[in-house]
Amino acid sequence: MKAVLFIHSSGTQYFRRIHGLWQAAAQAEHGDRLWVIVNLPDETLETIEVPLLFGRDRRNFLARRLAASFPHTHYHTATFLSGGRIKPGVAVLTGLSSADTVSNHIEKQHAPVTGVWGLAMLLTLMLKERHISDILLVMPDAHFLRILVIKQGRPVLTRCVRHDEEEDDKGVGEILRTRQHLENRHIFEHEQMPSVLYLGDTRQISAPLTAAGLTVMPLPEPLSPRGEAAYLHALFEYVSTSPAGQLAPLQLRVSHLTENVRRTAYAGIMTCLLAAILFGQEDFRALLSLHRRGQILNNELQQALSERAQLTGRISASGLDPARVRQAATFAALEIDAAPTPESILQLAASAIAELPQVRIKNLTYRFPKQGDRYCQGRTVIDLPLVNQKIELEIPPGSKPRDADNAAAVPNRYAELQFSILLTENLTTEAEVRKRISAVLKATEGIQLMEDPDAFSLINTLRGGFGMDAPRSENLWCMSVLWKAVPLKDLP
């Protein structure tokens, strides 16, 4: 919250801004930002012309003038009223000739001190913003009266004089003495004397000043009294914007500057974060999506582990070894993966007649023989070693793994495929077609022909005494198809 410490010759006052109004307070709180206004007779204003200087030359020029005007204090500064960096201007040298009282009050503060401003300099800047160029401003206090004279926008005189409560003229006498001084110094002639701007109740001073030939200027609306601060409200509102003319040395404002750096850093972090979200929103969304996906996968993993534990418990309760059940399930999955797929069977038959456009497949069947079954109508018998032999799925404890060259594989298994053809055109002889189909099948890896119309078998010729039997005349091929081999090392 904003707070103001008003130091004057009669003592000090604290004000805090609450709901838009400045209210009196016992002291500033720890989290407040504190501005200090000084209304002491030690404040001095000096207007100088600044020649056309740049950079270090200008800074050195102002530093020399400040050191000459305020040799015994560090509470001083130069504030420009006109001009700029590329043209000559007018600057006001302002400072406190003795600042021990101010330093003692600042060192006792718990809130960070934003800065210290002299009352006369603040009033000068406020009048400049309102384009009031010639004025005799009067600000009454309980025991002192601040008088500031502005000519053509420049301060020419400032006074902080004691005002006794026994005097009932509300400072009229001091105002008239100030006018006499201005006339004697020919700062203003009698006929050119500026109006009086009184920051207080003008009911008791209007008549005496008017009788003395002075004009009392109506109080502008922005300077009207508000709340407990009354006529100081506009002054406090202005100083809380941290205008030019700050007097305090750097070491007294360390806390405030540190807080500013911290806030700037936080603002930079927030700006970078907003920029990252604005310009990298796609990546940001992808990152959020990956994070959510990771959470989902983790939940699914935890659920799977829980279900696995429950399943293991049920298997153990049935008297079976869970490890053996897992091995059997894995072996079944490997067996299914090793078996020929329907797509591969159809592709095999299609490749056999791919170069023979006049040939069509008439019938095609395939099956996986069971234990004791015979292949191709019993002409050839192939044992099923997986059924008749015991396969070790585990390495006995204490034994070493077998070498890769000596590692046994799962005994071969076969599927049975048979198909017959239909000749749509008589472009070549039937024997030539059989020969070409048989050649393609024999050249295919893993195929063992058991019924081949192109082959000549003495046994079949002699059987029954009639030469080739009926099945051989149907252009029927029957064969075994080797499953993919699964090494023992891939088994669980």
C-alpha cells in the first residue's frame, strides 16, 4: 500500500492511501511503499541556465554546480524545467542544506523508502504541469507558512516562515512582506504582481489581500481538498508517481531499488512465460498432452500390476505354479506367431501360378495336423516332435548356457496345403503347366512336395496295375509348409 511521511518543522505525519483517499496513520506498515516529503526552511531552490553540453560534460557541469551550492549535504539534485539533451535548457538546483533530521527519520523506517522530495520543488512541478507560469503560492501549516513565487514558469523565491498562532491574519502579513520584497528587487513591478494561490481556507484572507491590491486566484478543481489530507491530497497523489526532483542518496533507497529489480525480474519471467505460451502453444500443448499420456500410462501400469498380482494369487490358490503358467502362455503366443498365416498361404498358391495367366485355382485347402494325423491322404507320415518330445524351457541351476552353435531349436512343425488347378485355355500342354508349377513350389524355401502331378512314381504306377491312380489325374499338389523356427533362447 502507498504511504507518505510528511516531515515539517512541527514534527512528522504519516498518511496511507486507503480506498482512493489519504488517511492519517500512526506509522507506515512493513509492506508499504513510502514516499517522503520535506517542508523545512533548509530547502533551497536555484534556477540556472544549462549550456549546450552532452553526456559526461553535462553531468560534470551539473555536479560542479550542485557541489558549489550544497557543499555540506548529499540531499541535492538538478531538475530540468525546459530544454533537453540536444538544446540548452533551464534547470533548478534543489537541496537540503542540513538533512540530519530527515536521515534520522528515514533510518527508523521499516518500509522501503522510494525517495525524498522537497515541498517547494514538488509545488513547482505541479504548477508546471498545470501551465501556471506566474503565481504567488501560499501553503499554510500549523506553525509555518510555505511561500513559493513562480515567474515565467521558474521559481524565483521560496520561504518557510514561522507563523504564530496568536496572529489571526492567517499569513496575510507575510504575503504582503513577500510582495514588498518582490517589488524592491524588481522581480515584479507593482502593477504586474501575480495572483495569490492559497492552498487553504481563503475566507479570512480574501478581503485583506484584495484591499492591499492583490488578487486571490480561485482554487483549481484538481487542488481541492479531499479526505483527512485535505489540501495535501493532490500533493500526495502527485508524489506517489515518483516525479523528478528526488533528493535522497542511493544508500537510503537500496530496499526500494532491490524491490524494483525483483518486480522487474518477475515481470520478465511472466512475459517470457506468456510469450512461450503464445508463440509456442503447439509445443506447449504437445507437452501437456505427453504429460497427460504419461499419467494415463502410469495409471494403466499400476492397474496391470494390480491385476497381475490378483491373477498370481488365483493361480497359486489353484495349486499351479504361476511361473509355469506364464511360460505356457508365452509359448502359446510364440507358437501362434510361428504358424503360417492365411495371407502367406494364399500368397504361396498365387506365386505358383503367377506366370501362368491361363491357369486358375480350382480348390485350395490347408490345415494344421494334430497328433497322429497323416499328411496328404496318408501317402507320407511326418511325426510331430513337439508332442512326442519333452523340451526343457529352463536352464537347470548351476549349469551353463549352451553355446550358440550347439543351441537346440524347437523341433520343426508343418502345415498341410493342397490345391488343384483349372486350365482356362490350351495355350501350352498340360504337362508343361504342371512342370512349371512344380518347379516354383520346389524352389520355395520350407516347402516339401508330397503330391506332385509332374513327378513319376514307380510305386504309384505299379499300384493296382493300371498306371497312375485317380488323384494324380486331377492336377492336385499337396505339400507341407514349414513353420517359422523359434530358438529355445526365445522361450520363457
